[in-house]
Amino acid sequence: MPPAANRPRPTAFSSIAIELNAVLVALIDEQPQVLTLEDGALLPSGPFEGDHPTLQTGLRAWVERQTHHPLGYVEQLYTFADRSRAAATSGRRIVSISYLGLTRELIDKEGAAAGEHEPGWQSWYRYFPWEDWRGGAPVSLARQVMPRLRRWIDAASDTADRRQRRQRVEINFAEASWNEDLVLQRYELLHEAGLVPEAGGRRPVANPLPGGVIGAPMHYDHRRILATGIARLRAKIKYRPVVFELMPPGFTLGQLQLAVEALAGRPLHKQNFRRLIDQQGLVEETGAVSAETGGRPAKLYRFRREILLERAVAGTKLPLSRTV
Amino acid sequence: MPPAANRPRPTAFSSIAIELNAVLVALIDEQPQVLTLEDGALLPSGPFEGDHPTLQTGLRAWVERQTHHPLGYVEQLYTFADRSRAAATSGRRIVSISYLGLTRELIDKEGAAAGEHEPGWQSWYRYFPWEDWRGGAPVSLARQVMPRLRRWIDAASDTADRRQRRQRVEINFAEASWNEDLVLQRYELLHEAGLVPEAGGRRPVANPLPGGVIGAPMHYDHRRILATGIARLRAKIKYRPVVFELMPPGFTLGQLQLAVEALAGRPLHKQNFRRLIDQQGLVEETGAVSAETGGRPAKLYRFRREILLERAVAGTKLPLSRTV
DNA sequence: TCAAAAGTGTTATCCTTACACCCATGT
DNA sequence: ACATGGGTGTAAGGATAACACTTTTGA
């Protein structure tokens, strides 16, 4: 076998910009919030310079430089490079690698540049009002989203197409069988239907309907990246103990439930939530109780960090044989 | 708000090569096989040129050019850019975006370049022999992997470190609670322990133990990418009907079970597997029966493609309330 | 007739869902 | 006293895991 250097390897020396995007999430005032720039129109992003050993260290470097705060849990989301959706205004091609970051503490605003670029937290439901089912079905769904989707269905060119559209809407938006994990799928469908045209760098949509925008827009495809992050997080809290990355060191079970509800965007069953938590052995009592918001004082709990080492997490759906 | 072109946007015009890698999987002779180059030492990879509208079309373009065969199911895996693991030999920085592709049919070898670059299929268990539990615990696990991992544990600098190592090995490699989804975690642990040094472009490992390589090596970090693909696929077959992308149009339930077993790397319980399949309504009888390998003739089934539109797939683990 | 694989039926167990209820505190 | 949230017990239903058994072919 020839040495590595001699082997031909089909790689292009492309003049393409590589950008790192971050969906930084924190729970503030029982709301899932996202760090943004420019009044909520932009996710923080930075260049990937070749001088970092890994992508993640590159990300951590500029996020911490920009926010003066160490980053906790970080995971890669997706790599986008759609020509039409990223940077149509500049002629330059951009590959954007996005990350999800969870933080427990507030980002120090002092260190950041003042003025237009000042970072700020925004509730993610500002961008996706139809995703917040904590108080029942969101009004914007019935009032705005569904009527426009129905018009989009009717605008199909032929019956086969119309049937297809109806079926897709039914799967993703049916109230009776709402699946909170489909954040990205729903956003992509709305985008395809021309209902979420973005502020900058978007291709003119195929079917621009009157009535315009639903939910706050963002520049480039940042709202799509945000949708990816929310979808990932909602799926993940179901099989990995990531909520605790967003919680303070001590918390009540009620606070924990509110946190999960904020992320999942729907109310949970109190008693069963509690049973689920303790039968998984995720938390332990600190011994203290909280002086709180009315009602009986609640025990404080802390996350058992050890279990990150103890568990490998299952994930079964196959009828496994015991005769291995 | 200023127009998009005026807004400063922190992107670097990096001179970094962008590469697309493909883990192309097919089921051949009841084995999960992967398309490779150079006698199995390399995954097919190609450049991302800026002239494609999306990353996926870029990938499809060169894969189809190289193999003269249309690509079916495709999904993005991960983006790596570790300096130490990708291309240490050349000085150039490479960002490699990897994809998983599933194909039902053989790739046409005629169209490909002859000689050293001729593509060929390899069983993926050639690279990860410890992952094949279809015939019970693989011998290489007890004979090779575990003894070396134990030496790695003993080689820890202090007791805390030793305890940590023991725990990680226990979680990922314990026979009693083997989790077939942890392919990537296990590979990364073996890599960290210096047990899977790769042929080219790898940083000299911290703890090179005698006894050398376990499983067939690959160049660069391609084995890591392959591990990512296998892990993703094993996890995915549990909640999405992707196996059918690998099956012929008509198949028996026995063949289907063998296919899932090949991917999951472990034997399944026949009766329960059948119940699971038909209670999910995934398949329907074609009416035909197969002339087969001995024993009673089996009914042939086909995948109900419609269900891809009918279902949104659940994925619950939270105690949801009905009082929405 | 026997091996080999297909195919059917039934039972025990666990987990999820749901309901009903009591407890401790502030106002 | 009563509103408010904390906290506990238990029953019904469904899904999984396991077992036992019959059927149909080829050699």
C-alpha cells in the first residue's frame, strides 16, 4: 500500500467560507430562550479559522470571546450549504456548521460590543408561535397557520399534488396527533408553502401567498438552524438527561417539570413526571427546601452527575432474544 | 434594520478544503457491506465544488459519476475537521462532511476507474469484529479487545483515573448489557486507548500498547466515519422503516429478519419480530411465495410505501397529559 | 420419516396512563 | 378556612418478552 501522501485523494481546494453558527439555549423566567444578535434577527456566528484543533474548540473560542462566558454542553447540529437559502445577497458561497449549546447561567453582556450587535435573549416561541402548546393549542395555529396552509393546499396544480399536500399538512399539523418533535419538518413545510419568507438571503418562494409572515423572521437561514436546534433538543430530552444542563444546582421537581414543559412545548402529567424522574434515579434530595411561590414548601433536588458515567442509555424497539 | 449587504457578518474566507465522504451501505449475502476504495482502506470521497445548490446534490453528483448508479436514501452524518485525525500527512486543513447512503442494488463496477481505485464492497464487521453478536459474543472481544482494555485500565496514572477508565469500559463493553447502538462510543474509546491506530494521518496515540491493531484499519479517520454511520443506522432502524431501503421489492419475513439482524448485529426473537412487523402495518403480502432454501415455502411481502406518508413517527418518553 | 424453516396461539411481566386523594404552607 | 402547589398510592391497559406448538416443504 502506498504511503498516504502519495495516494491521490479527490479533494478540492475550494474558496468557500466556513462559518460556525450557535444555537445557545438558556431557561430564563420559565421560557426557553436563545441568544441572538441584532434585535433577534441573527444567531451568533463566527468564522472557523484553521488554527483550531477541532471544530468544537473553534466554536467555543469565539463564543467565549464574544460572550465572556464558558460554554457548557455543546453538540453539533447540522451542516448547511444551500446556495439559495444562505447568502444570496453576497455572491460568496458559505458552508455553515451549526451547534447547539446549553447554558445554565446568563451570558455576561458587559464584555460584548455595544450598540447594534449587543447580544440578547429571545424566547424561541417568538419565532415559532405555533410550537407552544403549554397553554393548549396556540391560537395562531387555528387563526393564521392552518387557513394559509389550506390555501396552499387549494393552490396545488393538480389533484395528485393537492392530495399530497393535504396529507403532509395532516401528518405534521394535525391537532389531535401533535408531535412536538417535528419542529424542523413543520418549518420546512411552511417555508415550502411560502409562509415564512425570511428577511434576507432567501430565494423568492415558489408560491408567495398574501398575508405574509408567521412568527418573527430571521436573516439568512438562521430560523431554519434554530428549528433544527429545537427539534434536536426536544427529541433528546426524552432519552438523555440534558435538561439538567439548563437547571440551577438545586431545584424543585415543580421547577424541573416547568423546564421540561418549556422545552417540549406542552404540559406534562405531574404525578407521572415525578415517578419517571425518581424511578430513573436521576436526582437526589439536597435536604433543603425552598421558600417559594405559595403552597407547601418543596424539597430541593440536585442532579446526580454520576449517572452520566453509570448509564449507557438504552433505546430498544427490537424484539431481542435472550439466547445470545 | 440595515439591508443584509451592509450588516457586518463575521465570516472568514478560509482556505480550507471541503470534502464529502459517503458511507454507502448495501446488504449482500446477508452481510452489511460498505463501498470502499483501495482494497477497503478508504471510503469514497469527493470534493464539494461551489456549483451545486445543496450539499446533498453535490454528494449525489460525484457518487453517481463515480459509480454510474443513482443513489437512494441519503442522510447527513457529521462534519469532522479534527486537525490531528484527518490529514496529518498533508499540511492542508480538511473539513469533511459525511453522509450515509442506503442502496438496494449493486453498484455498477464497469463505469468506475480500474486498478487501484476500483470500488469494492466490504463487510463492515471486517472493521469492527467486536460488533457482530449474531452468533453470540464475538471471540475477538474476549480474546483481543478485553485483555487490551484491561491493560489500558491498569496503565492509568492514578487510582481516580483507573476507576474512571474501568467505569467507561464497563458501560460500553459489558457483555451482560451490550448495547448495539454504541458503535461510535466504543470505537472512540478504543482509539483513545491506542488499540485502533489507523494507517494514515493519525496522531501518534498517547498510550501505544503492544499487540497492535484490532479490526481492519482505514486511512485518515474513515473508520471513525464508518463507525458513525453504523451507529446512526442501528439507532434508526428502531424507529424508522429504513431497512426496506436495503431490501429487494419482494422478500420473506425471514429475509427481513436476517437483514435487521445483520444491521443490528444481534439475533432477534422470531415470533416477536413477526408480530412487531405486522402490528405496525409495515408490509403487505404480494400473494406469491418463494422457492427457497429448504423448509416450508414462505410468503412474499412488500413494503407499504404509503406509510412513509401516513406516519409521522412518535418517540415518546414523557408522561404527556391528555388535558391539552 | 426427518430436518428445517414457516407460521400461530397464549401467558407473564413491565411500563405507561390515568385517576383519587392527602399534606404543608401563606393569606 | 381555603387556595395553592407539593407529594403518595393504586388500578386499568397496552406493549414486550418468553414459551409451546402446528404446518409445509425438500431430502
